[in-house]
Amino acid sequence: MDQNKSNEEYDKVIHSCRTEFFKKNSEYGQSWQRYRAASLLEKICIKLERIQTIQQVGQQKVEDTVASEFPAIINYSILGKVKCREWENGVAVGASVSLNELEKMYDNEVTKTKEVFVRKNHDYGESWRKRTIGFMVDEMLTKFDRAATIHKSSLAPEKKRVHFEEIFTDICNYAVFCKILTDEGIDVMV
């Protein structure tokens, strides 16, 4: 597979997620600011557990499609990275920022996340294209479990922040992979 095509698909998914995030931000304001990084991980876990349950049971009773969960996971991951940055810089949880500043923070975290994608995609030879969505959901849940263990640990706050940031990055990239694959028509039930 052409890595340039993957980069273009990645950008398309992120553009769509960014558009959705800022649309919701204009409708609801910055209510997401109340969440701490660990709470955003919990939001992601709820989405992932829903997907896993639907895959295991083979049916769903809520209207939202499985594929529609991936953009939410991507945006929660980016927001988690923003919260980690606030944690690092000492910005108070719940502090509102200007739209311009929020756009810069969002885009900065997307850039860093994509840089990891590009490096890993190169080294792993687009291995993600051969994985099932079920595997990637399991992988994201494993990342969540690691974060939960780290959150409860006695690690210094700075070390926790670094681990959380890495976990949000990995979850975001796996969710982007899933969104690309669902857009290509890959079955979400496996």
C-alpha cells in the first residue's frame, strides 16, 4: 500500500473529526474542559466497550453506528492530549480558552499524533491494514487498562502525564486506522 495514500486518508479523517469537534464546540461551548485527562480516557473506554459488546453479541439496539464511534474516540484522544498539555503547563481544569487558541492546541496535538503515525507506519509497513477492527478495539482497550493502572500508581505526576499522552496518541491513531478501514468498507463486526 502506498504510504502517501495513507497520509491522505489520515488527513481526510482528521479534517472530518476537526470539523465535527468545532461544530459541537460552537453549539455546546467548552463544556469538555470539565473533564480531566483520566475522565476523557473513561469516555473513550465507554465507546470502545460499546463497540466490543456489539461485535461480541452481533447486534446493536442504539441507532449510532459502530463506525460513528471512531471520530468521537479520535476527538476525545486529541482533547486528552490537550488536557495533558494543560497539566504540564499548569492551566486550571475548566479554564476557557479563545477559539483561536483552542484551534492552535487541537492542531498542535494532531500534528504530533500524525508524526507518530508516519514513523510507525513506515517501520511497520502499514501492518494496521491487515488487522481486524476487533483487534484494534482490543488494543485500544488494553491501552486504557494500562492508563488506569498508571493513574492509580505512585508515579510522579510528570511521568503520569507522559504515559497518558503516549496512550492518547496510540488510541487516536488506532481509531484513525479503524475509521479509514470502515470508510473502505471493512466489516466492523470482526
